[in-house]
Amino acid sequence: MLKKTEGIVVNSIRYKESSVIVKIFTREIGLKSYVVNGIRTQGSKSKTALFQPMTVLDLVVYDRENQGLHRLSEFKLSRPFQHIPFDFERTGLALFMSEVINRSIYENYQNEELFDFLKRSLFHLDQKEKNIRHFPHVFLIEQAKYLGFGADDPQEYIDESKRLAFTKDEYSKAFEYLRQLMSDSFDCQYKPGLQIRRKLLDYLLEFYNEQLGSNQVWKSMTILRQLMI
């Protein structure tokens, strides 16, 4: 059955000589894997850019139950990004989002509210005038709500984690930073200092690992730590 939907590319891998398998989180039918044939041929190379992580696409897809790999009938950019592909910091944050999403949801998982949040977050990230210093922290805090394990207040985050990452001197500042992130979201203006920002991000990622039952290393953090200034 053909269905129209909007989708966000999570990642893609090479498949055979000229094809790719693309994991796409669609709004209406959830996370699916699609095989796209002939996309890596000489005449189609420009189309591979459409399957970079976190690209938002308008899709017409073949949707069949009990099928592992699906196929795309049509695909095009929903709205081209103006800054994410050309700004190293924003590109790194998009890759971070991709890794978090890939670890947080499973094949066929469907959540329209989560999709809408991801789309809003991407369009915020793509605005050059926006402050993105707190972006990864807010993204983790906000997405956790849609995944069902977000805390309602800063103390819950502290209480639910198995490991307290802050010294006594750092605790009050980290708590206030977390409170303002939860209150002001992407508009947070608080300046806790680089050390607290880094430790709180590590703390939130550890919180995710605990909730998801994972102990994997977050690969995108190597790049993200270099971007945190």
C-alpha cells in the first residue's frame, strides 16, 4: 500500500554496489528501514545528500506489514536546511541527535508527538541567530518526556540516577542549571561555566543509558566535546 508521510533520516549504510539502506523515522508509520537502489551511481550522486542524518523528507512509501526492508516510491526535501550542513557545530549537533534517536527508539516505533518535537528542534538548530550552547542538554531533557522517562523537576533527575557526578561545590550550580534548562528550554540564558555544562551533559547521557538499559559509549561525544566552548 502506498502512503504519504513525512520522515526524518536517522542514518544510512551502503548496500551492495550502488544502493543504501536508510533508517527513517516517519510521522505516521514510525521507524522503518528502506532500501534505495541505484542511489550511488554516477548520475545519482546528488541524491545521496538527501539521506544525510536528520534530513527532513516528504515521502511516498510502500508500506507492507511483516516486511523488514521497505521501499520508497518518491522522496524529496521537505524543507532545505540553510545552516546545518554548512556549519561544523550544527552538523555535529545533528549527528548527536541522530545517535540519540537511533539508540532510543526501535523498528516500527511510532510517536507523532516525538516526530513533531524532533522537527521543531531541527528547525531551531538551523536558525543562525539562535543560541545553541545549551542545545544538547535541552534536547535530551525534552526528548525524554516523549519517550516516557523524563523527569518533572530537577530533583527527580538527581534522585533517579545511580551516580552523582558533581562535587559538593558543583552541586548547587548544576542543580540551578538543570532547573533553568527545564524551565526555559532552548531559550535558556544561564551561564554555569564549561565544566558544569560538560558534566551535566555526561550526567544526562548516563541517565539515558540507565533508562535504556545500555552501557555503550556515545560515539558522537568525541566531536561534541570539541565543540563545547
